[in-house]
Amino acid sequence: MTGQSFETMRRAMVASQLRTNAVNDPRVVAAMAAVPREEFVPADKAAIAYTDIAVPLGGGRALNPPMVLGRLLTELHPQPGERALVIGAATGYAAAVLARLAGRVVALEEDASLSMPATAAAGVAVVVGPLVQGWEAAAPYDLILIDGAVEAVPPAIIDQLVEGGRLATAIVEDGVTRLAVGRRAGHGFGLAAFADADAVRLPGFAAPPAFKF
């Protein structure tokens, strides 16, 4: 496919998947309209890079549908100069988009074989390690994006937010996946869901077992 074809698909993604699904922050729309999503998927999947489904990346991982990222970033309200962490960065598409909206972006991935495209994104520092631990070495962060669905957010990740820092993710509750955003206030943190959406699951984020007498 030609570069012009991808540009056409990118414009269609903006018109039919973002603007029609409450992705209404002009900066988020502009960033997603500018980043070439096809460069962050395997070559044999480039033709479906802009579809409204998860794109397989290999190793059991996938790239979230564009709408999921657009809604999470819209609710996260990234600002220029803010420090950001993307957990589950995979090939780095979300980190590349976020780098256009914030300042320094740390892209954390535990599968080093996925992260090669991310190393070329301007403003993105790629690190490799367990996703559930976050990346304390560069903390604290003004905002954290967990780029996938989890059953629970580990306290170790919340602790890496500044006071008033924001976190966005997809949370799985009773088999339903909902997009959610939260803000750290002192020692407290809570997620508020704002939309149901299909998001790719990230490994290792199981909910702690419930206490039983």
C-alpha cells in the first residue's frame, strides 16, 4: 500500500472512529491524525492498522482499537511538559501519540521483541521490565496510561504518581471491560468508569484474591 493510502485511512479513522465516539479534544485528534499507526504494527497487518478492532502484534499481544486510546487520552487531559508513563507500551503507538501531547514519555514493555518501533518515536524513552511494577526509576509521573485492560491497578503503580496525578486504563469488572480514569489524592486513589469498550487484556494484572474467613 502507498503512503497516500495510509493517509486516507488515517483520515477515515479520525472521522468515523474518533469524532463519532466522544474523542473531542482537538489536541488528541490532531496527534492521532499525525502518528502513522501502520508503522507500529507488523508489516503483514499494516492493511488493518486503522480498523476499529484490536490488531495482533504477536506473542499474544495486540494493539488497542483507535477509539480506546482516543477516549483514554481525552479523559486523561495530558498537558505540555508533563511527565508520563505508558505501561504495556508494546510497539509504542500510544507512547508516540502521547509524546505529542505531553513532555517526556517513558514507554514500559516487558516483551523486548515488541518494543523496537517505539525506540524511533521522538520524545519516548523505552524501558523493559515487569509491567505490574511500573517504572520507579523515572517516577514520579504526572500521568500514567495503562494501555490495556486490567483487573486491578497495583499500589506500586499508583505510588508512582505525583500528588494530583492522573491514571487511565481499562478495568475489567464481572467480565465487563470499562474505560476509567482516576486521580491520586494523598494516600487515596479511585477509578471512575466512563464508557464500556473492548480493550486488549494485559498479562499479570489479575485482581487479588478476595479475603475469606
